[in-house]
Amino acid sequence: MRKKLMGALVPAVLAAAAIVPLTAGTAAADPACAEDVYGKKVYSGSQEGYQIDVTLNRCNRPTRAMAKCAALGGSGVNYGPSVVRGTSRTDFCARGSEMVDYGWQVYYGGKWNNRWMG
């Protein structure tokens, strides 16, 4: 009976986890400032970019998407426009390069703070 119960709960728990937003962690001194950020890769042919949708931003902190693109000659980071709520999308990585990391930044404490997800 115990195995049947666990077998039934595991898929339900995993399905529920799939719809949970990527919530940016907050500083311990600032727990009331929460952001709900949903991110996804976007494509144009074989080129990749990253897009975020900010649905909750209790402290109205500027937030922007970022994607790190790399090629043989080196790497660079593309940034999307800063938003408080709504959508921010990076430019696509240049042809011949690939996206090796992605996430978003939140502006507080006088600087941009990274939230790498990739």
C-alpha cells in the first residue's frame, strides 16, 4: 500500500514543480522583495536568445534578461531591456556562437545582481 501511495504522489509532485516560477532569491535583510520570473530560451533559426517574463515584483526593482554567448574567439553577455513587470528578451547570439549560460539580473544595492540559471 505504501509503494502505491508513493507511486501516485511522485508524478503529482513533479507536475506541480513544473509550473512553479523561477523565483529570484532575496537578501535576508530584505525578505519582502520577491520577484516571480519565468524564463525560456527563444530561437531564430539556429540562433538562441533568452526571454523572461516578470509577473511579480514587490519592490519594483529593474530586472533584465541576460545570455552569455561563446565562440572560438571568446564570449560576451547580451542583455535585454530593463523592466519592472513584463517581458525582457536578449538579442540572439551571433551566428557561429552558442548560448552557454542564461538568466536575469535584478538591480538593487547600487548594482546589477546576477541570477544565472543555465
